[in-house]
Amino acid sequence: MHIGKDIELAAQKLKDGGIVAIPTETVYGLAANALNPDAVLKIYEAKNRPTFDPLIVHVANLEYIQKYVTEIPDLVFQLAEKLCPGPLTFLLPKKEIIPDLVTSGLPKVGIRIPNHTLTLELLQKIDFPLAAPSANPFGYISPTNANHVADQLLQKVDYILDGGESKIGLESTIISIEKDEIIIHRLGGISIEELSFYAKTKLEIKQHSNPLSPGQLDSHYAPKKKLILVDFEDELEINTDTFYILFQKNIPKLSPKNQFILSHVGDVNEAAQKLFKALRIADKSNSQKIIAQKVPEIGIGRAINDRLKRAAH
């Protein structure tokens, strides 16, 4: 049995050096013992992921973060108290116990506390952290349920821990702290507004394609079909050979089979939860190409547009 809710079995597979797909509030991760380079290598092989793209380490609580990094700025403690467990990854200087393979030889490790009951329980049953990028072939659409993982990686993983649909549907926000300033390396499940609310300090976005942290390659999260990104306000040309991913309003003249509405009520959080599902449906459709609307640049909407830009690159 490859899919189930057996936490004991998942823990044993990981202790044996295997790889297990785990549910989180963001997307499903492909997990292995982060302290075992041989196990971590299996992640790269299963995903066909280049080893220059670093992985995020998952732990059960803030105490465990202190075991694997050399220093934690006060601002990290402040944010962790308010926003963790949750979709927030801290980029911190790593201890030698974290293999260079996890960080692609970089001196900092991305580390977070996932907000999912099953995975937190799993982390309590093992005595090591989990390296876990998204559980999908490298560069493809991230999975938000167990079936998405099974569709593409079933024969490459030892077990898929089924925790239902991911509640957020976008990867975590990645930040570092430099001189009491928050540097955002990847937009994600925690919005700029939330960070600003809990930390009265300067924020700066430094996203780039040189992967100092995960998810920074120009082309990422991409369907196999050509994806064209349009502004929310643009008037759409209707073609029957095109699949449309729309933010709020449908196209009355177009078949429901050729369009997906991310949120009928215009909620960017609902849109985020459905984004990768929409991309998968579009990619499996009979359409020749995909047109996706940007969403309003508010809250998590910025992270949605970031994913769409990379998918369209």
C-alpha cells in the first residue's frame, strides 16, 4: 500500500533511509532524513532535481530549529511566536550537522515548522529533521493532495502520507534577517502585510534566479503546455483551443471544460488554494495552450502572480 494515514509506517520508512511524501498546509513535500546525505540524494533522484537547488528542512518546533542553526536573531523568535507553525521559512546559518547536499553548499539552511497535524505528529516520532521540497517532478506544478503525488511519483516513493487537501496551496514565504531588516527571498503563504503587522521593521524583496533559497529559478511550477500570463484588467480574446485560468469571473461564451475560476467571490486566499489544481486541470485538458489572469497584488496575491510568472517563463 503506497497511500494511507499510517504515521508509524511513514516514520519507519524514513528511519530506514527511505523517502515519504508528507502533507503540509502549503503543498505536499517529498521528505527524507535531512541528516542522511544518502537519503537526501534519493529526493533529488526521484524529482530529477538539480543539486544546486537547495531544500527546506522541516522540524516540529522552535527548539528543534536551535539544534540545527548557529544563531537565531531576536526577530526570528518574535515572528515564530506569532506565525509558526505556518508557511514561513527562515534562512539561517546552519550547523555542520546539516549536510551541504541539503543547502547546495550554501552556508544557510531554510528551515520551518509546518502547520499540519499529521506531519507534526510524524516529526515527533523521529529524532531527525526532514528535508522536503515539493513532491513533484522538478519544475512541474506543485501537488496539493496525495493523488497529485501518486500520479507522478508513486513508484519512486516508499509511502504517501495522505493528509487531505493542502489548506494554503502555495509554498512557504522564505525570509532572512539582515541588520533587523526582513529580506524576502520567496513570496509565499505569509503575505507582506502579515510580516509587517508582526514586525515593525523594514522589508525588502530580493527574489532572483540564483538559488540562494528554494523556488527561485526563473522557470518553475510550470505545466507542459505553453502558458501565457495576462493582466487582470486585460480584455481576453476567446479561442476554443485555449484553456483559461480566471481569477473571479467566467467567460459566458466558453465551455466550462475550457475555464477554471479561482474564486467566484474574488478571495485571493481561495485563489491560492486552487492555483496548482487549476494548472493541473489545464495541463490535462485538450487545449493547445493556457491563458492565466494575474490576480490583484494584495496579500497572498503577490505570491500567486510570482508562481504564474515562473510557470509562464
